[in-house]
Amino acid sequence: MAISLRLQYSCLIQHPPPNSTRRSLIGQSSLLAPPPSRLTWQSARRSGVIVANNTATSRESNGKNSKKKKKIKKGKLEGVSEELNLLASQSLDWAPTRRRVRTAFLEVQKNLDHVLFKMAPNDIQMEETYETNSKGVEIFWKSWLPPVGISRKAALFFCHGYGDTCTFFFEGIAKQIAHAGYAVYAMDYPGFGLSYGLHGYIPSFDGMVDHVIEQYNQIKGMKELQGLRHFLLGQSMGGAVALKAHLKRPADWDGVLLVAPMCKIAEDVTPPGPVLKGLSFLSVLMPEAKLFPQKDLGDLAFRDPSKLKIAEFNVISYSDQMRLRTAVELIKATQDIESKLDKVSSPLLILHGAADKVTDPHVSRYLYDKASTHDKTIKLYDEGCHSILAGEPDDRIAAVITDIISWLDSRSSAN
């Protein structure tokens, strides 16, 4: 789901680290992972990301701390047991808990009444991997490959939104794109989904983009992807991640696809300069505090109310009040992106719901006009809301996925 600031502007990559470690899980998910060492304030300040200090234990452990696990008040999920509801109601601050909860809900999610789950091809090759990167953070990523015997046209890499993960609705999207002949890859950012890090916490937006750049460069270096073209798909906040990744390393991508992208926050919801300075100061003193005003955007993001109910089963997505540092970083990131829209030089596809109240389709039009690339396409969907890939009527969702595949087909190495 979309970010909580009512964003009004629609809108990663180095060589693989020599000492990274990887754990692969084919056809299943991992329940537990070895906890990294204790996280240090000095290391976070130094790099803009959280890195490991091998001299102490991690606070992101398997719940062996002296403190009791907190319960988070959440709405009760219909149609599941009290045991599962209790599991989903606990604090998801740290990855080991998120991983256990996700595993517990796997069978429930497979049987949800949503077109992305019901119509997903069942012959896709899938692999889930936990890999520790050069910054000491264990990243979760997943691949969806075409059925055996179908050659790969190109590779597509996905950047998810703020209140989203790469293992729920995108599963169905990825399977359909893979069935069309594409190798599809997605990762959870640090602090999101199944990757390590404090839930919903972005200490540095640029640092988060660097994690994406490193992970996707490592994947792109695999033998089976040699000679293929590489495309980047970003949705909502993931659109900002994709744009930042492209702007940092323009030659890395053969095309960028943006779905309801975030690249500007409306002036009417952006804090005045002095207030923003105050928030920035507070975000240094208590960066993890959940103090930024929260607004539930679900009704605005999903046109189909029944699909909004299904979105609640993405139990490891971040839905709590936004953390101070996260809010400040999102504002800074969109300001930086807005100032560089004319430097967007990659082949570009922008898809947006014409009635989106979360990210403004008019701003997507502005991005289209400003981008320097000559190969650019924008499509606005009548009456479409923010979540055009999951929250629309079934035929609209199918049309958007078809438009993505058609654009890729016209620019893939096979054509």
C-alpha cells in the first residue's frame, strides 16, 4: 500500500561484494536466520545504513532479549484462527518475527480470493534467497523464472512501495510476467518485509537505494543473465527508488517502468521550512520514534473494497505510524528527485490511475514532459486509483500487466 504522507507526485548495482554470504531456499521459505551482530549508532551514522559490529549481540535476535514481546493493536483478520490473529498482532519490529509470521500465513495467502492469486501460472520456477551484503545486512530476495523450455527475453527487477513487500500481491504479478518469458527479481529493502532491519525505518533513503543497487548488480552478474537486457520496475515509493537508482547509475538499465510513482510531495502537505528543520532535528535525536501523523490511505488506494480487505493479509507489511527519520528522508528524496527529472534518460514507461488521490497523475505527466529520454510512454487509466496492479477490477489489473509485458516485449533482446 502507499505511503502515509498523501504523496502528490507520481513517481539499485555495484559489483557483488567478495565476502557476501548467501542462503538459498528453493520452493520454500526460511523460518529463521542467524542474527547479525549488535547494531551500532556510530556505524549507522558513518554509512547512512545499519552495519554489523562483531563484538556484541544483535537486538534483532530471535526474541531472546529480556524485554517481553510487545503486542500491537491491529484489526482482526476474518476467516483465520485466533492463533494466527494472535501471531499477527505481535510486534513485527524485527525480521525473525516477520519471517515466522509470513511462514505461518503462507497457506492462507495462497487461498485468498484475488485474481493475482487465482490466475497465477503454476509452472513458474521460484527461488528465495537470504544474502548478507557488504554492509552486513541480510537481504531477502526472490526470483520467478519462465517455465522450463521457455527462453528468457530479458530480466525485470522490482522495487516495492512503502507499505508493501515483494512477497504478496507482487507474487501474482511476477508469475504472469515470468510466464511471458521474463526473469523477474524482487527484494525487500532493509527494515521491510523479510530483510533485516527495524520495521519501516529508513535511516537514509540514498543508503536504501545503495542496498538495492548492490543487490541487483550482484544478481545481474549471474551467468544466466549475461547477454540479457535489464529493466527496473518501481511502484509508488518504489518509483522513487527506481528513479534514484537510475539517476545514480544511468547506464545500468535498459528501461525504467513506473507505476503510480512517487517523486514529489504536494506543497499543501509538505511541512513549512522551519517545521521541516524542527522535524529534521528531532529525527536525529529520536530517529526511530513513530511520531509522524498517520493517515490510512487504503480506501483511496483501492477502488475495489473487497481487494482492500485482502490486502490486510499481507501481515508483514508496515502499517504503523511513520517513523520520524523515515518521513524526513522521504521528503528529502522527493525534493532531490524533483530537481533532477530532466536527467531521466532511460527508456521510460509511466502507468497511473487517472483518479489516484495518493500520488498525483498530473505529476506523472510532468515527469513525462521533463524526462530527457526520447523513448517515453505514459498511460493514464480512467477511474483508476493508486493501486492499479492490485486494487482495481479484475479486467483492469489484467490490462495493466498486459501493458507492462507489451512494453517489455517491444524493447527486449529477443525483438
